[in-house]
Amino acid sequence: MKNMLKYINLLLVLLLLASCDDYLDVNKDPNNPTEVSPDLVLPGAQKYTADNIQARYRGSANIIGNLMMYNYSQSDGFSWYYDEFYYENYSANYNDVFEYPYLTTLKEYQILINLEQDEYAYYRAIGMIMKAYHFQLLVDFFGDVPYFEALVRGENATPVYDNAQVIYADLVAQLTNAIELINSADAAIEVGNSDVMFSGDMDQWKRFANTVKLRILTRLMSNNPTTIDIAAEFAVIASEGSGYITADVGINPGYENAEAKQNPLWTRYGSDVSGSETMTNLATCATDYVINYLQSTNDPRISYIYEEPASGHLGVPQGLLGNEYDSPVVDQYDPEFVSNIGPGILKSADMDAVIYTLAECKFNLAEAALKGYISGNPQLYYEAGIQASFDYLGASGASAYYGQSIRNVGWAASLGNELEAIITQKWIATNGITAEQSWFDYSRTGFPAGLPISRLASTPDRPVRLELPPSEYAYNIDNVPSQPNIFNTKIFWAN
């Protein structure tokens, strides 16, 4: 697996060639392939997934979540995030959140789904699972999106928009179908190391499918206008018997400290091959609120999520203007004085690109148990979620931390407000990793309570969704709905 990344860029070029329609194909170039085998499609698609979640500058789900949830601010001398602090220009700045999955990631997974030969059953199932993973994100960001008519290449360049609730219901069905396909596969070709997530371990893929379904069901627990029977779907998971993920889910096609081969989050926020910190690393720091919150709850994770300068932890309010940075202490918010992203998030150039944390899984199970959808003690799931967060970051002292009599930390101290505690701890656990999930939770539950907004905001709260990109109004005008108000038109599960 560690040698695979050297081939990825070349393979992605081939995949794009294979995925395009032939126009004037009276002559065929034997040097350009028109078909690519699934063992080459899969790792390229998974690399796209890692980029989609972690890396793209204004197209990364994780980056958006960190800014929306008041995790990240900017150091003095930079103007990295002013659009976000004004809550403006989302349709222009976040085109990639919509376009990149359709143009790259989902297109490749659809190639796997379209394989007709029985021996490719495992590849088809993986494609189905990852398609569900990505389409849930699209719905959670945008609401109604093209789904049933999407990804058919030249057959339909202007797909209709499907109802988000209908899409959710079909995602649940497709995840169930994918597990059934794995279980019924007869003499299927082993996926092996072409799978840079689970190395072809189909039991782990079944657990991941159940865990993606868990995320979907959790999103519906506050408001469920769909046809999905939440309790019945949990019964399906229990009956199938594979359970849920048992470790953080990451992608690693062979990241290393070499040009074009680093982990995507490290490339953006860490350092270049020579060890020089990136400009984004220097520009990005903690907010004052998140630093104060972690300090007030005696949270040992603070120095893993955010680095601690020699002068001590320091965060910056979102939306400070230039003259405010230098008062009352000159240059107090320069990069060397503020808490930039910490060593528990930026581990190394070869670290996995995490797309689903074990901590989130445990907190979702805690909410399901709290609301009676599954058996088990919600406190144990909650504390397991905190432990998983500590483990990922490399911190110690989880049991001492959640043993404190502090609301939203200790379970006993949170009785009567258990959901708030679960969501608040999920906010901390996904900080810097998959922070978009905490933004969705905030829109759904209002937790964590008391979360500030940018000083430059002209509205009383942060956006609840993203705008559809201008490209849709240019090229799919007959089908694209009216642009929703990003501050008050909530996704269906948050109404």
C-alpha cells in the first residue's frame, strides 16, 4: 500500500480519460485507454474522498466545519478567512463542495457500481457504500441535489434535483443492499490492497456501511419527516450482526514526506517537504472561545488540538480587524504567540486521512441509546466516545476528565441535559478532523449552547447550509431550484 501513491496521479489521469465520452472517435489512440480495471479505479476514488473531506482549500468539509463552529480564527498579518467571518460569498467560495464530488469522487465510485460481472461484487458494494457516504454529505450541505439522474455521464448533462428526504431513504436502502451483496457474493474477486481504506477486509466494509447508516439515522432523531423507520433500521443492523466500526476510518494510499505525496491535511496545514511551515499553518489558529472552553473544563486535549506557544495558549476572536490585532499589546496575535493547529491533529506527512472517527460513532450510539432506539447504557457509549477522542489525539487522562463534576463533561453532572453533553463532546472530538459533523449537529440541536458568531457577522447566527454554486444556474438552469436563504432555510432534518 505504501508504494501505491506514486501511481495515483497517473491513474487519475487515466480514469478521467476512461470516464469521458468519445466525440469524434473515428480514430482510436492505442496509447490512451478507454477502460480501466476496478483495482485502479478504487484507490483513485478513495484519494478523491480524502481530498474532499480534508484538503481542498475552500472545498473541504472539515475546513468549513471548523470555521462555522468557531474552532478556527486567523493570526495577525493574514486575511485568510474574511469571507467566512462576514458569512459571505458562499456560492462562489465553496463551489468545490458541490462540484468536486460529482466531477471526480462520485463519478469513480459509480464506475464500480456499474460493473456487471459477478466477480466484481465486492467492488460494486464498496462503490455503493461510498456513494451513500458522499451523498449524505451533499444533502447535509445543500438539501435537494441531483441524485437519481446524476452520474450517467453524457446521457444526461442536466439532471433533475431530487427531494432530500427521498435521497436519504434511498441511501439507507442502498447501504442495506451493499451489505447483502457482500454476504451473497459467490467467488468474488478479492479487493486486497487496491482498497486503501480497509485493505479488502469486507467485514470492515460491512461495519462501515452500518456506521454510515448510523450517521443518517442520528441526523433524523430530532426531526424525521422521511419514510425511514429509525427503530426498524436499527433492528436491521442488529439482525445483520456485523456491528459498527471499531477504529477510526482513514484513507492512506501511501502518504509520505515527498512532493505530491503528503497527507492532504498536512499539505494544507502542516509543512512542506523541507519542513517549512505552510502559510495556512501560520494563518490558522484557535479562537478565544474554544481555548477558554477547553481550559475551563480542564481538558487535557487542548495541547493536542492546538499547539501551546511558549507564552501559553492564546486564541483570536473571529472577525478582528487589523487595528484590533495590535491592541493592547503590540503584535500579540502574531503566529508565534497564538495557538495554531496542534500535534494531535497534524501528526505527520504520512498520517491517515480520517473520514469518520470512532469517537463520532460512539457519540451517535450514545444518542441512539439515550432516545431508546438501541439497547445499552448511553453513559458507557458517551464515555467511550471521549476515550476514543483522547486515543486519536494521543492524550491521556480520559477517565479523570469525564469523572469531573462539570456539566457537559461528567455524565452525572449532565443529567437532564444528556443530549447537550453528547453533542458538545462530539464538537470537541471532531474539531480539526471532521468538523462539518458538529456544524450539522448545531443546526439540528442548537448545541453546543452559547457558541459565538464572528464579530463581522451581520446576522444573529451562523449559516445553516451552503448555497448552490453558480455553475448550476449557468448549465442546469431548468432544474436547479431557487437559491435558498443560507441563514433560515434549514435542511429538512433541522426544521
